[in-house]
Amino acid sequence: MPRISIVIPNLNSPMIDQTLTSFRQQVFDLSQVEVLVVGLDGPGLVQEDALVRLISTGTPASPSVARNIGIRQAAGDLICFTDADCIAEPDWLAQFAAAFTDDAINVVGGGVTFVSDNYWTLCDNLSWFHEYLTTTSPGTRGLLPTLNLCVRRKVIEAVGGLNEDYPKAAGEDAEWTTRIRQAGFELRFMPQSVIHHHPSRVSLADIWRHAYTYGRYSVKVNAAFADFLDAPFVFRSPWALALALPVLALGGTARIFARNLAVWPYMHTAPGILLSKIAWLMGAWQTVRRTT
């Protein structure tokens, strides 16, 4: 059985204790597992023990920096990533470990689920994680998010860690997994390794701010890998992007519902998702305008 390291960036999360409890309750041989929480724990919710270790950064660290610190200190052959607002299903590790018994598999992303009791949180989750829902078919993906990801150490040795030029939780995982794919490693999505995502975005202002920031930084991936990704022309010209913005926002929203029948019961979220897409495009436009 391979040794597994779990790396979690933490910036004073109010629910990191619940995240860690979900790891302590894994149906798995935890003697082969370590959990590295990297960042700050102002509320004092991280209880260290034989499983969990807190690596304090002293000052706030970006997710990229925190994950890279965790990678450097990880002892595992497999390195898994999640966030401090996620709760893992009891078989989360067992499902990942089973996937990696196939030597041809090097990178696996798992499924995402969430509660629907807050409209804006639901809109945010559906807008950005609709390709990774537990109801979505397994297969290859062009990108994988680090809120539910497991990678062989040899992949990181081949491509390096995350790009620390990304100062926010926005686009850094897209850049990294694009670089991994460019190096020839296939990105596999397997929905049976499940986390529950509980972001603290509960208002229109929250999801607008998140989407705008995400757009500002994630659009840089298109520029950095323009030839590899065959990035559309609109993301290279601020004027084209401004003119296409309404069509792109409507199209992006429509595709979410067209590609996955399981999200049809959430059709009422379409206005909120549309607003998040508009915010993303406005953030992207700001970056394209400044860099062209």
C-alpha cells in the first residue's frame, strides 16, 4: 500500500476541525497516511496528533505557496489535495488508493457535492464545479481543481509545484493541471472519491467577488498556454472580449444545464450563475486589457 500525504492550505478556516474529523473517520489504514495543514490556524481548531501536523507559515500564505510547502514536507508516494472548507466521504482515501492500483493512472480528481440550502452558495458551486459533480460521468478532463485531487509524486517531480505567481485561490490549479497535461500526463476524473464543499460565499456580493477575482487570474492560463490550449481570439483582445461578453456569459450558463441533466432541478440558479459568469468575464477583461 502506498503512503499517502494529504495537503490542506488553511487561512484561519472556521471549519478546519470538521475537515480533519472527516479524515480521522476514513475507512482506511491511517498508519499509512499523514495530513499536513499549512498556513494559519487563528481559531485554534487544528488538533495535532499522529495523523495531523500543522505547518504554520507565520503570515498569510497563498494557496499555491501553502501547497508547495506541504509538497516539500510530504512523505507520501501519493499526494492528495483538498481545501479547508471541504469534508471527505469516509471512503475518500480508499477510492483514490483503488484508482492508483492501475500503474497507468497518475492524476485523479474526485467528485464534488454540496448542500443546497443557500441560493448563492449553490449558484457558486454549480457555476465552477459542474464538470466535477458526483453525477458526472468519469473520464478525462482538461483541468482538475485542487479541492479534490490526488497526484503521484513522480508527476510533481517532472513538472514542479504550483505557480506561486498566482496570489489568490484563483487559477493556480488550472495553471498547474494544464502544465501537468502539457507534460503528457492524463487527467482522470473519478466521481466516486467524494468531498462535500462548503464555501463561505452566501451572498451575491460574495459570489461576484469570487468570480471576478477568478476571472482576473485564471484567464492568465489562456495567455500562458495559448498554443497548447488553442485559446479563442476573444481572450487575446479586450475589445473582442467586451463585445462578446453577453454571448459568452449566456452560452456558459446554458452549457451547464445542457450537458448534465442532473442539474436541471436547480434551474432556478440560472440567474445567479449568469451573474457569476458576467463577473468572471469582467475580471478576465480587466487582465486582458492590462496585458495587451
